[in-house]
Amino acid sequence: MLQIGALSAEQVGVVVALGAGMLIGLERERRKGEGPQRQSAGLRTFMVAALLGVCAQIVSVALAAVALLGVTVLAALSYLRSRSDDPGLTTELALVTTALIGMLAVPQPELAAAAAVLLASLLAARERLHHFATHWLSEDELHDGLLLAALLLILLPLLPAQSLTWLGGLSPRRMLTLLVVILAMQALSHVAQRLLGSRLGLPVSGLLGGFVSSTATITAMGGRVRSGQTPLQLACSAAVLSSAATWMQVALMASVVVPGGLLEWLPMVLVGVAAPLVIGVLLWRRASATAPGGLPPGRRVLRLREAATVGALLIAGAVVVNLAHQRGDLGLMLGTGIAALADAHAPMVALMSMSGTGLIGHDAAMSGVLLAITVNSATRSVAAWVSGGRVYGLVVAAALGVNVALVWAWHWG
């Protein structure tokens, strides 16, 4: 019996190419139609194109180039002679791509097989992709998605990666990376509410919103309670879960700022996440089975003003903590507490960066992060009381108090 391991690279390439051509051709055969109006390329054509590609590649690179040119010319002629009312070029482009996959099957058969599956999946998902692009995706969502991609793929690589002393060892590239993460969490929060609805989407949105700003999330949920948009327990669940995200943010920031020291922060993160996660889930289970509304009308995917505010707080907090460190350990803790009144993320980033560069020890950085979250928990408790009323404020403050007490007990133990 023939063993796969005994096949040469060329033989494996032929088998993969034929399989790829068959897979793609089956999908095109089902769509080519029947009668005089049918498309010219079907199962056999795609298998032949893949076989042509792999055989030409085995013979020589020059012949592979000639074969690819020939397939491209035939695809162009097929399109020009087509009497179909459909002006699309999908089948013709797929035919050329299939020939390329056949060529790829010799040097990299695994990649060629994966490319064939991906191409067949894209072709089969025509209606779903069309519906997504024209009906499900709004103009604002498309605009914000392109903006996020531009920040990630264009601006981020252009920024300098050198650390700046006055930012506590942070670099402009790492600062923008944190802002991109914040914007990505905003996008995930938006998608969660669109896909899951209010009862499940709102708590998920609260959790993701906590990566951006737990204070802002708690305030927003309090406003929904006051306006009657959301049941009390459901809003409390989302608010408490946003506090779980604050602890997850510690690990996320550590992975960006001090990748090598991430494991040192994980035990504290796990302890910090446990209480708000359990309390948030319990509140969600007790919440009303129906919740009015989903996304507020006209809500954008990316809230640039909010992200810019967080970015400004990150920079200001890093500067304050770096200056306070020059006054000794007491000054460092005092500066951390002051910076955390507005937002816990800013001093957290600065402390981790200073720890990673050796300016302060890990224990001092951990105590500073706990202090920052404790001070900011008081700010969030006040924000909950003001925005959502006495009952909402008490529930959120109690959950935050239990959370902070447990983490300090673990730290001192």
C-alpha cells in the first residue's frame, strides 16, 4: 500500500492541486447555471487550471509564468465573450487564483490547501458577504473600521519605538498601541450589543467598556437606570463587570508595556477578576428576562473623543507619576493616588513601565497599581451614586469594596 510519506514533493503537489481545483470547481459548478446562458468555467475547468499550474511549476519557473499568463488571457476572453448580465469578475479571478494555488502546491502544499479552502469559502459566502456589506454594515461602521485599520497598519509602524524618560519609559508606539486597544474594545462592545441584544449584549458591553473606562461605563449604565432604559440588576451587572475588566486591563497593559514580566502580574489579576466576575454574573442571572432597547440611536462604533480623553489621561498620569517618583517612595504613592482620581489606567501604565525599566521594584509597582485601583474605585462609587441613584450606587459601591478588600488581603497575606 502506498504511504503518503513515500510521495515526493512533486507528487504531493499534484495531489493537493487536484484537490484544490476540485474543491473550488465544485462551488463554481453549482453556480454556473445551465443552458446557453451558463458560465464557461466549472468543475473540469478549475481542475485543469490547478493541474496546469502544478505541472508548469514542476517543469520550470519560466513555464509557470507562461501558464499563468495563458490562464489570465483565457479568463479575460471568457469574460469578454460572456453573454451573462452579471458584470462580475469573480469566476475569472478565481480561475487565475486556482492556477496560482496549483503552482504553490509544490513548494508549500499546506499553504496551498489552506488558500484553496479560503477561496472556496469566500465564493460560497457570496450572499452572506453581500448582505453584510450592503445591509448589516452601516456607513458609520465602515468609516470607523477603516479608521481603526489605518491607525493599526499605517500610523502605528511609523511612530518611534524609543522610550521617553518623561513618560516613565513609555514610547510613542506603545502609547498608540494602548489607544488602538481601547478603540478595538469600543468596536467589540458595539458588535456585542448588535449581535447579542440587550440582555446578554449589555453585560458583555459593560465588560468590554471597562477596558476603555470603567468610570465612564458605570456612569453610562447609571444614566440608563435613571431613564428607565435598562432594569436595575442588568445595569448593575454591566457596571460590576466593567470593574472585572479593570483587572484584566492590568494583564493587557503588562503584555504591551512589559511583555517579559506578564507572568508576575497574573496572580493579582486572577484574584482581582474573581469577585466582580462572580457578582456580575449573579446579578445578570437575577435580571429581568427582557430588557428594552439595544444600541442607542446613532451610536458610533468608535468614540474618538472618549479615546482621546483616555489617551490624554494616560500621558498626564505618566508625567505626574514620573515627577512624583523623583520625591521618593512617598511621593510616588501620592502622585499615583492623585492621578488615579481621574482614571486608574494612567498611573498603572506609568508604574509598569517604570518597573520594566528598573526605575522601581516590582513590589512597589504592584502596591502602586493596587492603590490606583482603590482610589479610582472610590471615584467610580461616587459616579454610580450620582448617575444612577442610591440603590444603584450602593450595589456598585459594595461590589467594588468587596473586590478591593479581597485583593489587598491577598497582597498583604
